[in-house]
Amino acid sequence: MSTTNPHSDAQPDDAGTPAARARARRRSKQRRRLANVAGLMASLVLTGALYSVFAPAQAAVEPTESAAEAAGRELYIRSCITCHGENLDGVPNRGPSLIGVGAAAVYFQVHTGRMPLVRQEADAPDKPVVFSDEEIDQLMAYIQANGGGPTLPSGDLRGGDIAEGGELFRLNCASCHNFVGEGGALSSGKDAPSLEDANDLEIYTAMLTGPGNMPVFGDNQLTPEEKREIITYIQTVQEMADPGGAGVGRIGPVGEGLVIWVVGVGALLFGIFWMGSKA
């Protein structure tokens, strides 16, 4: 009589039973959850590590306000904010926006004394300068940093062909400023100012920004070389002596005709009356 294990044939493989499969699925799900949690934690740790590495470098290159810009901001708050607004966006019926005008417009308006404006009128007249050169540089730095726009040119502002400069001046400027830059009257109580006392940089920045009724002559309209030729012509004419004697305002035949009538005809009439009285 053979001895057999009563459980040797009846015991099935545990891996094949439904309970074993359920346990395997639960363990697999738990492993997936643990893997997901571990992956999330690894991502968070990696993100934190990357931020700690790169964030200080990013903060170090962020632009900060320079000392000149800070001083310019104080000057702006004290002298300009009433008309041009807290954010350089202008104030209706008081002052235009300064966004996009750049350091070039600031130099022209402030260096010629037109700004700060004393009162609202047809033209902003030139008058003695209020700010020092250092303060003007500070205002330019602040406006340029916060509003952008044309910057000051560099290098020599004269050069090129003086004859070509004269041709460009007569074509683009003489209709308002007179053919030798003496200025003239415009409509609505405005006038084109004389260029007699304007320095090279004032003329250049005026062409670059177009103050008042003056059009803007950007580099697409007049190249930097053409602007220098115009400046050369203007300053050469201003420095030249008048070969015929008195310049008579350099306003052309109008002034000369006035002299002929007032002086010439007046002297002639005086002579006639004098001879008549003697007779």
C-alpha cells in the first residue's frame, strides 16, 4: 500500500488562482502609484535645484536704475510731472507724452530753455537754460531709460559737402527758416526760430525730433551724413561776414527794398525840400 500526500494533487499553483492574480494587480497598482509619487518628487526636487542654480544669475542681470537715472527721476518729479504725467504718458491740455521722444528731444527742449514751460502759448520760446549740463544729462538718462526714442548722435556733427548741405537746406528748411536760417513767421501765431545762436547738437536734435511745427527728419528722410552737411552749411553761413556791408537782417530783397524806400527815397525827398526851402 503506497503512501501519498493527500494535498499533492489537489493543491493548485498559487499564481494561477484569482486571489493571487488580485494580489498581483494590487501590488502592481501600488508600485505604479509609488513610481508616480517618486517621479513627482524627483521632478519637484529637480525644479527646485534648477531654480536655485539659475535664479540668482537671472536676478543679477536684471537692469537696475543707475545713479543718473535716479537723479533724473527726482528732477522729473520736481519739474516735469505736472504736465507730462507720472508715467511719461502726458496730461491732456497740459503736456504731450514723452514716451518715444528719447534723449534727443530732452536735449533740444531743455538745452534751449524751452522747457520747463512757463505758460501755455502758441510756441515754446527759447529762454535762459534752467538746468545745468549735468542735470540735463540726468533727465536724458531717465527719459531714455523709461520712454525710449532717438538718442544723441556721436562724433563730429559737421562734415560733407557744404554745397550739398545748402541744397538740402533750401529744399527742406528754407521755406520756414529763411534761406540763411534767420527764421520767419508761421500761421496761428507761431514762428520758425532763428538758427543764429543754435549749436550743432541743437540743430541735429531738432531735425531728429521735429519740435513744434517742424517735421521729423528721421534717418530715412535725411541720412546722418546729410544732416551733417546741412549743419555745416548753416554754421558756415552764420560765421561768414556780409560782403556787401550791413546784412539788413539777411532776409533778402524785402529788407533791402525797405532800406531803398525808407533811406533812399527819404534822403531824396529831404534833398528836394531842402533845395526848395533855399530857393
